[in-house]
Amino acid sequence: MSKYIVNGGNKIEGRLSIRGAKNSVLPIMAASILNENISIIHNVPYISDVKFMIKILESVGCRVKYEDGTLTIDSTVISSGEIDEKYVTKMRSSIIIMGAMIGRLDYVKINHPGGCAIGARPIDLHLKAIKQLGIEIKEESGVLYCTKEDYKGSSINFEYPSVGATENAMLAAVKAKGTTKIYNPAREPEIEDLQDFLNSMGAKVTGAGTNYIEIEGVEKLGRAEHTVIPDRIAIGTYMMASAMTSGTLEVDKVVIPHMEAINDKLRMAGCEIEYIGDGLVLKSPKTIQAIDLVRTSPHPGFPTDMQAQMTALMSISNGTSLFYETIFENRFMHCEGLNKMGANIKYITEKICMVKGVKEFMGTKVKSPDLRGGASLILAALAAKGQSEITDIYHVERGYESIETVIKSLGGDIRKVD
């Protein structure tokens, strides 16, 4: 089992250059099934979730090649409508393959997804949306059997703006006859990126990023080429690492509206952030200021995927912060590890915790509980006094491409031990 060994105390600073967004590339990869042609996708991070998605695509007949950040997917032939269970159950986001497969085939069989244990995350919103497009779905022993009945556009009204359900509805509706209207969809940047990719294939999708998406069904799609947007969550993670270690960080490429929810909190913590050209520069404060309330919410609010990293930052602030997690009911698992490293975090309820800032973290042995929680422990270790050992790093590798290499390039003392 691999682990990270981190010696804290070094500033994380320099120039950051990383590949595209994990949360964007996975639904785009799924969408490639729809065009029965070649899809060329640039700026793709080679993370374990991408590797799993490649295996899923190959298991249904796609030919996939990855080379230096570019994915080439040939979906001309789909040989199976049954998604390999051994891959799907390891990654929750694999459920988005369902919408694309339904758009392509008359019959699809898929297991319930797996992944990080950060909450129940039921897929009822996915199934309800897809059923409204005339798809019959039967469930037996955790397996979903999907059959086209009266496949046509419809009105879909989400009770909650679920990112995954919005993506699945978009993918399933692209080839449905007529017009699909999606009310209260997720508005995350990754939804806009998916729309751009679909339209590059010849789809007719409008409204992504707003509270209403309209899809005019088309019969056929074609060859596509697309560049994935920068990973706002990975960028935000490294920015917080720099802030926690008194560094100055230059980021070579960002999309300003995508970063503002994160940067707003960093400014409140005392950081100076300036956009220069296509990138930005972060200058750390002498003292990290406590933020009274950090509340996660769907975009354009503060992302749940940054809550754990922000908890680490506030753990060494000059006051007390209250965290209110509104998205997932089990996303404070990193707090145990942070407390072991010297933080002072107390649970108020299942979704609320109080963080009292301490002078410093102390290096110790901790276990990564999930993807973003593992990242928060790495941040704490970089700022800690002494050496830390972080195990179960396979979680982190799901979403960060060679995080140890990036941190080393920015001055951190970290090594991966296999």
C-alpha cells in the first residue's frame, strides 16, 4: 500500500501548471460514446478516475489512446450495452456513462456506482430524469436494466441541482426526438464544459451555467475535438497549500468566474490575489484570518470539494470558524486526522463543525479518508512541524495528477513510498 512521507516547514511557491478538471473530463469521456466517431480531448489529467473511465469505455468496445495529456476515443463500434461491474462499483461518477449509453443503444445494463464514502448520494434524481425521456428502468439486486420505450424529449424539473443527474439528463437527451427542457439544473462550470463538447459534436444544447437548459434532439453526431477547462478544485487546493506555508504562488491558467467562489474565501483569510493575463498570483498573509462561517452550496457558492482544504487552512487561523456542509452528510471525516495533527475541531451536528485556530500542526501518521479529505491532510502536513505519514493515498490519486511531483516542483518536501 502506497503512502506519502511529508516533512513540513517549506514554503509552497513558484509557478503552477496543471492539466484539466477531473469533474469535467469524466462526463466528456462518457459523452464520446454518442458520436459514433472520433473524439480528441486535450488537457486531460492522467489520474486513476480517468484510467477507470478508459477501462469502462474499452469494456463496451471503444478504442482509447492516451498520450501526453490528449485522449483519442473511437466509439465507432459499441460491442456491449453491459457496463463492467468491477469498474463501475469503484467510482461513483461512472454512473454518468448510463445517459450516454442510453442515447446510443436500445438496452443498457449497469450496476450501482461506488467511490468515496462521503455520503449516500442516491441516484434517484438520475433515474427520475432519464425515465422522463421514455426510458424504462428496472432494478434487481443493485443492477439497473434500461430499455428504450418511447424515447423523446420531455420537461425535467430537478428538486435539487445535482451535478451528476444534470449531466446524465443532458447525455440521455441529446439524441431524443424533440426538445428537452431542464429546469433547476446544476450550474457548475463543468456543466458548461460538457455542453461545449456536446455542441462540438453537433448537438444543440443551450443554457448550461443558468437555471434552464434546453436540448433539441439530433439524429446524428460527428467527430469532435475539445480542450478541458482548468481544474478549479486542484488549483484551489495548491493555492491553500501556499497560503498555509507563507508562499507566493503563480498559476499559469485559470477561468476567472470559476475561481471566484474559492478566491473570495482566500481573500477573507487575508490572501492577496491578482489576475494577470490568463492566470493569477496569490500572496499569503502574515497571519491567516479566521472566517466566521464557511457554508458549502451548489455553484456559484463555495464548492463542497474545497471544504476539507478550507478546514485545514482555518485550523491554523487566528480565530474561530464555523463550517456548514450542505451537500453531503458525511464529509467531515478528515477532521479526525486534522485533530490528530493538532487541530481543534469539534462537531456541532452531522453537518456543522467548529474550528478553533491553533498555532501549528504537528507531524504524525494519518489515514486519508477520501479524495478531498486526503488532500487536506497533505496540506496540513506541508504546514506542520516535523514529519507526517499519510496512508490510503489511492483516494488522493483519484483526483490529483502526481500530486507529489507538483508539490516538489513548488518547494515541498514530499515523497511517495510504494
